[in-house]
Amino acid sequence: MTFSYVVEQTINGVTLGGLYALVALGYTLVYGILLMINFAHSELFMMGGYVGLGVLKVLADPAVADKAGMGFLKPIQAFFMSGGVGFVALMVATFLVSAVVVGFLGVIIERFAYRPLRHAPRLAPLISAIGVSIFLQNAVLLWISSKQLPYSRADGVQFVTATTAFSVAGVDVSTMQVFIIVTSLVLLALLDTFVSKTRTGRAMRATSQDAEAAGLMGVDINRVIALAFFIGPALGAVAGVFNGMYYGSVKFNMGFIPGIKSFTAAVIGGIGNLRGAMLGGFMLGIIESLAAGFISNAYRDVIAFIVLILVLVFRPGGLLGEAVAEKV
Amino acid sequence: MTRNRRRFFALVAVVAMLSMVVTGCSAKTEQSTGGEGGKQPVTVVIGVGAPLTDGAVALGKGMSRGTKLAVSQANESQELKDLGLTIEVVEGDDKGDPTTGGNVATQFTSNQKLLGVMGHLNSGVTRVAVKIYNQGNVVQVSPANTAVDLTKMGMKNYFRVCTTDDVQGPTAADYAYKVFGAKRAYVVDDSTVYGVGLAAEWAKQFAADGGTVAGTEKTGDKDTDFKALVSKIKAANVDIVYYGGMYNTVALLSKQLKETGVKAPVMSGDGCYDPEYIKLAGATNAEGDFCSSIGYPVDKLPKAQEFKAAYAEEFPGEAIAAYDAYSYDAAQAIINAIVKVAKEMGTDKLASVDGKKAIIAAVAASNFEGVTGNVSFDEKGDTTNKVVSIYVVKDGAWVPAE
């Protein structure tokens, strides 16, 4: 085993970890404020992948513009497919639309599935979340497709051709990996600053410590909760689009496994703690990759969950669960 | 107040239950009077057990189409009209999952009018389902199960029209070593009955030919992330990667391998012989990948043109998937048996235990010219038509390899 191989597997792990961290934040944000596990979050990750694919198809798939009545798309597509500025615009549009659409979907779900149950026993919103999860999966299954859809144009050409590898000092890295790692780190840093430095962020922290008292101090609780339900799913959607581009397909039930893993990451880091979710995500990703690379692909999940158990045995609150007093 | 309301609900519940029991009874009596008439029209059912929402969906839906084509042709024939017999197709979605497949099997066998099952796609699913069909005396004909041991379980009701991994794996390995010239291989399987068996047979033959198996690995059958595995395969520096799995995983491995700069082609079994493989992997990534599939290429068979034309008419715009022709033949074997028993015992006896046992015996004695070649079974239920062909992706389509 050469050194470059170790580095390569670690980079694989950091990329995967970035995706986990983005999704894990959604779990941890909601838990921090409502003490509720949003089981529908993995489906919002999936919806992100689908919305992203839809945007890409409309803006950059000639097969869509060729359909009757869609001819007006041709000049628009010509711009987005021109490369350079067009490509950057395409990426910005894809991620932005996906994040905003799924973010609002998160807010709508909160409004109709969770808010009516806010004062109900804690199991009720949990069941409601499972219901939403099943609903979203079946909606995609029935209205879009039960098949695994390729994340590419109808003629098989990739939207992002930058997935191929380049070599740095004998280590192969792909531009997509760099893209994912950088974007996820930037988003995580932004969220961290937002929560710790801004006024709204302070309102979120206050709500998570004591919602009732925060309300008495003039914090609009409903707005804060809605915001958490916007940010979490929006980040999840970004991860969903990345997941599609990086691995190459979307499916209606694709959220389940990453959802469980990201939830695990949130628990490892200490659920309710934002930095914990980031740490947990990257840790889990790297452990999985190294386990697959050096032990066996078949044991990657086993090893990942052994780590979870060990963390829970020695630090029941998660790695950063106790060190930080506040929950968000 | 609450007490009254509770009483009211209890009353409603009792009425609802009673009404269900009553309607259930009346439905049964209707059925039995229908049977006694003899000449009265009788409807029987053939079940299609296949993955329709999860797993290899493209293949499962194709299986369903192949069966429906055979059944709709039979229903239009004079033979069935004379008998007053109509055949219906009922789909059961096994999701490519053994547990769900078991539930489908229980559902199928509890349907008294169901006389045979065309399916399942996955060997692992059949291993569970076949025992349930056996208890219900329901004949099962699979178009796609290639795991060797399925016909060694002593199930008299089980038949398959495709050949097995101990023919398919070695044929593909010989091709890889002797024709393609691969010396080093990496062998991966998807941890299913099908994938493990096929990959093991392939690796055994490849090693026996003189090739080196540089490493073996396992994945899940619904995985999409192969990045860590790809780095591992790249480091092993091989000429070919063999993956025992279905198109949904193999295509993604191929895509992720090629994007990392690995030049070695991916080779797989019949579960990848589908246009969906190329779509998922991307045409440039899939170019040069191999798969083996059972039987001769459909184009080379005498009855194939007829089948293609009928298929295009029945399902306009649908491409023929890997097992559609096999499913057509499998369904045909069941239909022939039903017709034969209906003539000998009368249509009213079809759904009885004796009738179902006679259908099993009639399928065992099948001997007809199908779309995929001659359809007949040996004493274990395996097909006597043991042909495997190798295909390669060329210009974005599967074509027979030289």
C-alpha cells in the first residue's frame, strides 16, 4: 500500500464526509430546536437530487428543448451550454433552485405536518415525520419514475464533464471531489458564522435553550423554527445534487441509506450540536472509506457502526455533546 | 357523551365487519356456482413475480410485458375461446428482495384462481418463494434465475427457461482470458445469491485458464457509492473487472471506474444485458464493457422477428429488455400446460389440487419451439437449451461480441 493510495482513500472519505455533514446538519438543527428527529429529512435530500436533475435538464438538455412547445428554451440552453461563464451560471442556478425549492418544501412540511403536533406527545411528530417520508418517496415513485435515473442528458452526455481525475504528486483527485469538499466547507463555515454571530442566529440559539423563555423575550418562535426547516433541507438538497453528480444516478429511495448514515454522524458528533454534526460527518466518511480501502468493502458499514457504538459507550452525549452547553 | 360516542363507533365497526363477512361469502358462492356449470366462462390467473418498483426495475417491467404479450395472444386464440377460458395476468412486486418476494408468494398462492407463476427475476427471491409455491402446488417458471442450486432443492414445481451460472460464468471467463486476453482480474459481487454464485464460477474458471485474480470484494445490491472500491481496483492494476450483479450497480461501478481513469472494461452477467446499463453508465464509460447472456442473440432466432413485430405492436415505444423473450416463453409453457389440463380434466377442475398438480406435470413435459429456442426441461427442471452468448458495448449499444 503506497502513500498515495492512503491519501486517495482519505480524499474519497472527506468527500463522502462532506455530503454526510451537509445532511447531518439538517437533523441536528431540527433536533436542537424541537428535540424532534425529522425522519423526512432523508427524503428532502432525495428531492434535492431530483429538483437539481430537473433544472439541469431544462437548462442544458437539448432533448427537452426539442419537445413540442419547448422551443423557447433553445437560446437559454445555448447560453448555459456555452461553457465558461455559462457553466458557472448553470451550476449556480442548479444548486440555488434546488436549495430554495427544497427549503420551502421543508417549511411547508413543518407548517402542515409538525406544527399542529408541537404540543402533542413527542412520539406524534415522529410518526408524522415517517408519514411524510413515505409520502414523498411514493410521490416521486408514482409521478416521476420507479427507475434509477441517470444524472445525465437524455443522450447520455454528462452535465458536469469535470468528474474525471487529475493527478497531483501521484494522487488522483477529481474536480468533482474538490468541488464537493470546498463547497461543503464553505457552507458549513457560513452556517456556523450565521448561528454564532448574527441576531437571527442568536434567536435560534435562544429558542433551542428554552423556547418559552425566548418567546417571552420577543423571539418569534415560529419564524425561528421555520428558518431551521428552511436551512436544513436546503443544505440537504445541495448534498442531494452533489450525490447525483458524483455517483451518477437518482432513485426515489436513494435517501434512506445516506439519511441513516448522516443521522449517525449527527449522533456521533452529539445531536443538537452544529459543529458536532460536521465533525461526525467527516469522521464517518473517512472511517468508511479507509475501512473499505484497507479492510473490506463489505465491512465498511459494520466498522462505521462499531465506531458509533464505541462513541456512545464512552461519550453517551456524542463527541461534542457535553463540551458545549448550548444545543445549536 | 364520550360513552355514547364509543358505543356508536363500536356499532359502526360491527356493522362494517358483518358487511365484509356477508359480501365475502356471497363472492365465494358465486365462484362455486360458476365452476359447476362446466361450459360457463372461467377466468384463471397467471402471476408475474418481478421487481417493479425497486431493484432491477427495467428488467422486471420487461418480464411483465413479455408475459402480458403471451397471455393476450393466447386469449385471442380460438383454442381458449372454445374452452371458454380467459387468462388474466396479476403482477406481484417483489422489489428484488427475498422477504418481499415471500410475501408476494403467499399472496399468489392464496389466490385460488392463480395457476402458475412466471418469475422471479432474482435467484435469492426464488429461493424463498419457491417453497411457498410448492406448498400451494403452484407451478413456477423463471425466465431469469441462474443460481445453480435452485433446481437441487427438490422442488417439483420449479422450472427455468434460462441456463445457469455454472455454464454462464465459465463461458464468460473463457472469453475474457482467451479472446479478450485479460491476464489479471478483479472480481466483485453484490452479496446476492445470483451475484455471489456467478462471480465465484467466473473466478474459478478464470484461474483455471491461467489468469490471476488480483482481488475480490463485496458490495450491497443497492449501493451507489463505489469510490473507495474504485481506488482499490485502480491500485490493483488489472486488465478486467468482473462484477456479479444487476445493471443498476454494475453500471455505476463502470461509470465511477472509467471516470477515475481506469481503462479495464467491466464484465458482468445476464443481469446487465439491458439498454438501461448503458444509459446509467453513460455511453462513453460503458464502451467496451462485456456481459454474458443466456441463449442466442434474439436476432439470430427464427421466431424472433415475429416476436419483435408483435411486441412493437403491443407496447409501442418500449425497448425489449433482457428477459422479455424468456418471460414470453416461460409464460407460454404455463399457458400450454393450462390448456392441456383444461382439455383433459375440464376447465372447472383447473383450480383444484389435482388440476394444479396436473399443470406441474404438463409443464415438466413441455416441448415446443419458443422465441429463445427449444423449450423443454430435464428431470430437475433446468432447461435443456444451454447456450450463453457474450455481448459488448459498441457505439452505445449491446452487440454480440466476436
